[in-house]
Amino acid sequence: MAKQHWLVKSEPESYSWTKFVADGRTAWTGVRNFTARLNLRAMKVGDLVLFYHSVTGKDVVGIAKVAREAYPDATAKEGDWSCVDLVPHKALKQPVTLDTMKTDEVTRDMVFIRQSRLSVSPLTEKQFARILELGGTKA
């Protein structure tokens, strides 16, 4: 089965790329949106995930990999919520800004740009490759 590509968002003040790299692995918890939950549940081990700093920075800064598929989110006090485990793969040589993605022909139609509140969203292979190209990075 072909690998899928994703984008996750985190405010760097809450959980930054630097902290993620230092931790070496994290459970991607706290997602409380039904569409994002479905996206988490669709992730497979080995899928590549772009790490986006939201609010401050507003740029893609790194690539993660799915290390564990969806399981119950222990931070949920009620409801049927899921999380996945992510591991850092590599930093982008050059962060790719939201403004760049909004104006680029390939990336401007990404789900996360059209649905800005969505914290976990799918990317097409072409969108993923274009962000890596803009970031001067190979997967």
C-alpha cells in the first residue's frame, strides 16, 4: 500500500519541533475535531508527516514519521478520541511559510489552508513533494 502524507499543526509555545526532536517520540494527543480524528485513524506506520508551527512562525519546519497507528487518547476525559505516535525524521533546511504555501500553485489548495482550524490534515503526494522542494529538503 502506498504511503500517505499528512500535516500536523502545533503552536511552538505548546510543543515545538525542537522539543519534539529532543523527546525523540511523542503521542499526538489532544485532537478534539471529528475530521482530524478520522485523519489520525487513517495514518499508517511509516507515513510521512509535515510538522507545522501554527500561530507563531506559521511555517512547516520538519518531517515526522508515524511510529504507532491510532489508539485511544489517554488525555480525553470523555468521548472516543484517538492519537498516534510520531517520531522526528528530519528538519527542513529552510522553513516553508504559510504565505509561500498560500501563493504556490501546487500547495495553495491544501486542506489545511482551506480549513485552517483543522489540526491534522492529508496532503497529496504532489503537495508533500512541493513543500520539501520549497524547503530544500529530501525526504
